[in-house]
Amino acid sequence: MNFRKAVRLLFPCLLAVVALAALADEGKPVTVKGFVLDSACAFTKGLKKPISAQCATACAKAGSPLVILTDNGTIYWPIASTTPSAGQNEKLMPFAGQRVTASGKVYERGGSSALVIEKIAADSDQK
């Protein structure tokens, strides 16, 4: 096979790979409901909801990232869509220890779920 034939065969494949990679990085629109709590407690304590709003707030003020823990156990790490990135605790602090409904784009990789929050509000169903 000569070089031109190889390029003609490989070029469409390369375009397809680039297109798929671009799509994979866009995130999927999602709405999640769950509790805002300290990330360490979400992993190490096996909690289904926060101990208290004061506890979640204290941990966040000490530097621990806040996460959203859903009823099915999925933990969503809030992330920024900007580069360089920025922590999201400021956005979540008003909801620390509360149940929320958050919508935005989810990114999944290696078993982790990250959420770029576009809208967040306290959920009336505090269970």
C-alpha cells in the first residue's frame, strides 16, 4: 500500500477519533438530588446524610471539599468548568448539610462523577 492510499484510509478514522474525543469532554446534562456534605465523611463514615449542617460547614471551613451524595450512594464532586479551575465550596456553603437539587453537566472517569453546577437550590424534600 502506498502512502497516499494509507492517508486516505487513515484520515477518516482519525477524524472520527477526534470527534468522539471532543464529544466525550462536553459532559452530559443532568439533574441530581442529594445531600451536601464533607467529602471525607461521605467516604469514611458511610453516611446516607450529613450529621448536621454545622458539622458540614466546619469541615468545609477547615478546607475539606463539599460533595453531593445522592440516595443511591453516588458522590458528585463539584468542579469548575474553567481553567485554571477553582474550588466550589463557596457555591455549596449556603447548602452545607442540606438536601439540594443541582443541575449542570456531569463528567465521569475511572468510577468518579464530577458535576459542573449550573443551578443549585435547597430541596423541599429533606428526608
